[in-house]
Amino acid sequence: MDADDWLPMAHTLPDAPGLLGCDALDPYFLTPPDLDPDPAITMVLPFLAWVVTLARPHSIGLAPGRPALHALLTAQAQRLRLTLSVHAMTDRPCPGTCDLLWVALPPADIGDQTPEHLAPLLSPHGALLLYGLDRATDGHAAWSRWLAEIPHATMPLGRGLILALPGAFPGALPGPGAPLAGLCDALNRAQGDSVAANLASRFAAIGTHWATRRALADARAELAETRASLSRARLDAMELRLERNRHVPPADPPAAPSPDAPTPATSAPPPTPTPALRARLARLARRLARPQPIPAETPPPEPARARRPIRTVLFISGEPATPGTIYRVDRNAAACRAAGYQAESRDCAAVGPDDILWADLIVLWRVEYSGHVDTLIRMARARGALLAFDADDIVFKPELARGDLIDGIRTSPAPVARIERMYADMQRTLRQCDLAIATTETLGDRMRPYTPLTAIVPNIHDQDTLERSRRAARRRAATPSDGLVRIGYATGSRTHQRDFARALPGLLAVMARRPEVRLVLFREPGGGRPLLLTEEFPALRARASQIEWRDMVALDALPDELARLDISIAPLETGNPFCEAKSELKFFEAALAGTCTIASPTAPFRAAIRDGVTGLLADSDAEWEEALLRLVDDPSLRAHMARDALHTVLWEYGPQRQATLLGLTIAGLAGGQATAQAGALALACGTTRVRTVPAIPDSETLLHQDQLQDAAVTIVITTYQYADHVIEALESVRHQTLEPLDLIVVDDASTDDTAALVGGWMARHGTRFNRLLLLRARHNAGLGGARNIGMAAAETPYVMQLDADNRLLPDACARLLDTIRQADAGFAYPIIRRFGRADGVMGDIPWHPGRLVGGNVVDAMAMVAKWAWAAAGGYYVSRDAMGWEDYDLWCSLAERGIAGAHVPEILAEYRVHDAAMTDGVTERAAHKQRVVALLRARHPWIRLTAPEARSRA
């Protein structure tokens, strides 16, 4: 049937678009998985889907079978979670088994397409959909007679559709056809009945829409084939011309005509065509003789533009009122600025022409396609700007917008069709972009079919969140314990019912066995409705006395709530495609606040959590119970896991690594050699995750005070058998001009009276410091272990390392802090003056990572950012190879592209004496060989200029 035979039907329904606004039927107006080649059949598909939704049949027969019908019925069964079998008539189902039978009539009652053959296939209460009945002729007389005695209703769809209910007789038992009886009744009421009119108009309008879509797709396919045919003909013509030219002899240059020369009567004969030439001529003649439709006029292609250098980045939020804007727009814009780009953020509705004209790269986070967005994209293309689509969930695959996959859809008041449209519009935006940005590798895999160039840029914390979290953890540590163990489920929305159910059996078992356990759940502010719908979990009622309810808080107050918890749980439905793409947010935010996590083993959590080290993974009921009991019963394990998790997330989910990732991603968009170099660097760096968790030897706290102020710097003094020098070092710390200031002294299990001297000094001068700790290693850990103990205990962004036999000048911390902040560096070091057995200076060489190839040029007396120390995996711990822990740290930071900063001022003093570890241990021949071997194994690129032992004096 031609399009002209069915398209006029749409013009008889002028009010049809207005009828599509009712939400009640929206769930059934979904995109058909396949559109039938016959547009008239396509018009019937929405109504057929609705009939299946009402009847919920278990067996459907198709006479004859059509791929589009089969695909629609299969998809609808999955959506409704039906156990459904679909049979074509070639399968010939058993009589009395079809709950629903589709019959498309041929022009006349022929063969087995008659009611005598097909009606017996229906179950006792089955329904029949009869398509294409022509009552005006005698061709379908048998069907007309059969329908005369059967309840039925007619819909003006395609070539006419009749819904017949042979089992709908008085006193019939309820069956699959029972819900359809009401539909027939509505369709058969008086002509002016609004229900019948609305139903007919709605389905006719939506059916016409999809039929038009199919016709448009066919037209595009025909146009593409026409263009391909013309291209092949053009290629034949070009080859023909080249073939002729090869057989024409080159013309001689014209000679001066001689008056006596005779004029030739005829010209030279043309060359004889070769067989190949004759074949091309015949093929060209056949193609040109074939009638060719005139292709639609297409606009000329835009001229190629040179790639613009990217200097400005605009982040656009499609959901400005949600916390996602903070994670994906505000924080990524800040990371871009840290990477050296100008970056701004805007709400989508507020973006104007000036914003587009300013931006070289536009990042669209969760932006749905619309007329406004189309205009923005066209303006960006005209200017030559690049476009990126950013997503933190699978919000671009409408086929996954199902209540059985996304629990939020099941509990949301929004119709599924509306959510599907939103996802489809986001996919349309994604397809218009040059690259995609995803929060996890799993999500990136889902985006690559639409945009092969996909970058992984995770969710991160910012410095404010880190500071609030650590402040909350310090307040928790200063509060006496009440003896309870709090397990918290900090969901931020009412969309995770099925996720929570994965952990519930284990939780209930632990709550029953450990009465000190409290389950912390959240509700709307002011004691409102719970975010977790507890009515779906009646088993919780028996444990109501062990449930603590907390009011939901804003994002900036979340650290205080997380710090109250002893254990945070993050259950998800493993294997669910939506859950498998979720980010690691709950893990790293709990870690910042000093809380350990048990999570489901989804792909992102498996990559983020080192099971048994930085957290626990649990899937089955038994695994959840075992993991919870393990942490409930072992406070020390909880503390160690929370500490190690913090040291992991400082770098992996911090702003500094994010700046590196975004810098590499943007540099890779420059084109040409710059793209190749940025790509090579990104591939060489890999994921830039923490190589290993810093090793923190066990220690005990001898003294601890905390005024709960916010200092920027902690000075860590490590000492072993240095009772004669440590007080001098402490006095140099006390006279620092920087305030407030934290101080930590780590005694590496000295056997002299170092600990007593330091404790007495701290008792006298403790008010000078905001936070003061005296720690003692339980066993001699060596230099790297002692330094790691101090670094782990520090609660400031920066840590100044000082050995107990050295001294700081008064402005050391203040000047180094200014420099490391301005440079956003991983460490800063000064010039150091030597005193004692030798003089001169050290550390007077400016920073360049290449200088590390020949040996160490930076002394350990440096200010180190805690995130940089964590990124390197801390100082190595090896008593058999002590001495070059600082050199190893600088090498590890250089390998990650983390810069150092030099302060060209003398700010510290290094004591050269007989008891110094450098000469007494490190520079002994046998020990030095072990140190060199270790460093070469860890950093194969170093080429030491002085690998042999030598005295620093």
C-alpha cells in the first residue's frame, strides 16, 4: 500500500494531538522495537500493545507471523514481566491454547484463513484481533457471518481492526479476555460517547505517528540507495573516460602548414574499444537507462574548519536543582581551572549566545535535547567549539527505563513514558556531541556505542568537603563513646528499596545477635516521611527499638552525619545494568569522614575498594552477615580500614587527580600531533590510581590534645635515640611564625629517654599548638615507617617533615606554605644550611623531575601535601634498605606528574654529626647496595651518578 492510501486518515483527526496529553495511557505509547514495512500494520502496533497489557495472555498466535508483531509482543512481555509464548501459524499451536489470536485477512476467505480453521485455536476465554476485514465485498463473507454472533468492536486503524470476544457470554468465568470486555463495551457505546472517541482518536493518532516514522525511514533508505546508484554510475563514467584516454595516441605538436602539402581527405580512425571498455559502457548504459528518482535537495557540506585551541570550558547543568550539579559541574569546572583552563558553569535554561561565543569546549551534563539545546549546539558548531556529553547514570538508554531495573521508576509518580522520553532526549544530545564523559568504566562502556571517544572522569570531593569531613571525624574522636555501634544507610532519595533489600537479611541477623547495634536511617526534615519505605520491609518492625532516625541534611552537612557512623553500607543489585554503572560516591565520602564501608561487589566498587584492606565487599546474605559481624566486633579493624580508605580516596577521588584527568582529556582534543602526544601520555599513565596503600606500622598514643581549630600545617618530627638533639628541634618548631600550627612527634621505639623528654616539653608548651600528639611505634619501624605514622596521624593538608637532629628557621613553614599553595604542588623544599662537622648549603637546585635521574636533589626536610604522599603510596618501609625514603617519594611523585616547588631561601638547618643516620647506616657499603637495588627495582629509569657509599660530610 502506498503512503497516499493511509496518510489521509491523520487529517480526519484534527484533535488527535490534543488527546495525547493524558498520562493514564502514556505507559503504553512506547517506541515499538520494530516498525513493519506496511505502514498500515504499523498503525495497529500501539493498540495491540495495549490489548496485551489489559489481557496479559500467556499464549499468542499470529496468522500470519510478522517480525514487527513478534518483536512488539516479546518486548511488551518483558516490560510486563509476563511468561508469554508467541506462535506463528507455521508452528500450528494446539487447539484451545491461544489466549490472543491475531489474524490478518487476505483479499478473500481462502485456505486455512477462515473462522472454521482458526477460531478453534482460541482458549475458552480467548480474544481475536481480526485485521483487514472488508464487509463491502463477498470475499470475507465467512468472517462476517461469524462476527454476527460474536461480541466485537471495531477500531479505525490501518485497514480496519476488529476485537472479537467469542468467550464473552453471560455467566462466563473471568479469564484473559475479561478486561477486554470493558474495552469492547466502551468502543460500542453511543457515537457521541467521549471514552470511545478518545480511545479511537488517541490510538489512531499515535499509530499514524509511527506509520509516518516508518514511511520516513523507508524514504531515507530509498534516497540512500539512489545516491549510491548515482555514485556508482559516476564512477563508471570516470573509469570510461580514463580508459578512452589510455587508447588515444598523443597528438604531435602542430607544424607550420606547407602550401604544397595535400589536404587529407579523412581523419585517423578512432581506436577499437577493448573488452573491458565495452563492459563498462554496457554497465553504464544499463544504469543510466534505469529510472532514477530525483534525490531530495541537500544543503552543501560546511567547509572544513581548523581545530580551535581549547582555552575556555563551559559546563552546563541540565538538572541545576540537584546535588549532581555540585559533583559534575561545579567541581569539574574547578578542576579545569586547576589544570590551567578558564572554566565557567551555567544552568541550561540560562545559557545565552555570549556564553556559546566564549566557550571552546562545552560540557553538557544530563542535558535533554530541546529547541533551546538545538540552537545552542548549532551556534557552537558554527563557532567551531567542541561538545561533550557528561552522565553519571545510564540516563540515555530509554529501553532501560523500566521499573524492574530502576527502582526509582517503580516508586516515582512520573509515568514511565515520560522518563523514557527524557532518556531518549538525553541520548539525542549525546549523539550530537564529539565525546562522552562518564563517571565509571562500566558507564563509559554503555556510552561508547553512541560516541566512541569516551573519557572516564569520576565523581570527586573538594577541599571544603575534605576539611568538613576531617573536622567532623576529630569531633567524633573527642566525644566519649556511648557503647553503641551505628550502621548507617545514607541514601539521598527514595529510589533504593531493592538495593537495601540485598543487605537486610544480614542486617537483621546481626541486630538480633548484637543488641548494641543501631541501624541509622534517614527521613525528610522535621521528622517527615522516611527516605526508605519501611512498609516494604515488615521484618524491620521487630527491630524498631534498634533503629535511629535522622533528618535528611544538605550536602555540606553530610560529613557530620557520616562521622557519627561506625559502619556505612552501600548495597546495590549486582548484575543490574543500572546499578553496575553507579559511582563510588558512598565509599569515598564515608572514608573522608573516618567511616569504613561494606558495599556490594559491583564493578565500580570492586575497582575502588581493596577488599579486606580499605573496606569489605558482600553480596549474599551470609556474606553481609559475616562482614557486618567482623566490623561490629573489631573496633581496631574498623579504624584501620577507615584510615587506609582515607589514604586511597585522598588522591583517587580528589581534585588534584581530577585536574590531571581533565587536563589530559582536553589536551587530547587539540587535533594532530597534540592529540597523539596527549593520548600516548594518557595511555602510559593508565588510571593513575594509588599504586599501594601506605604501610602504617602500629603505634601507641602517649599524649593527645586537640583545640579543634583548623590549621594548615602539621610538623612531624621523627626521632630514634636522639634525646640529645630533639629539644633543639622542638624549640625551632615552637618559634615558627605560622599560626595555628599542629605538631606530631613520633618516637621510633627509642631505648633512651627521648619519649620522657618530649612529653615534658609538650606539657610546658602545649598551648602553643592547635593539635599536639606524641606517638611511639610499638616496634622499631625504621625511618619510612616512622614518617608514615606521623603522616597518617596528621589532620592538615600539608605536613612539614623534620628529623630530630635538624632545625627550622622561624619563617620556614609560612614561606613553604605560601609557595606550595600558589604552585598547587605536591611538595615544596627550601635551601638548607649545614652546620656542625661541615658547612655549605643543600637543596639550592630548582625543581625539575629530570634531575632525579642521576640522584636525589631534594632533602627530606620538605613540606609535603598529604594527598601527594597518599598518591605515591607513602614512604617505603624497609629497615634493611633505610635511608632513601624521601628520594623514592620524589621519584614516585614525578612518575605521576605531580610537581615540586622550590623556595630559593635558606629556611632550615641540617646537622652533620657522627651519630647521623646518613653516615652511620645509609652510606655503609653493604647497606648502600641494598638501598640502590631497591630504588632501581622501583624506578628502573634512574641512572645514579654516585651509587657507591660516601659520607655526606
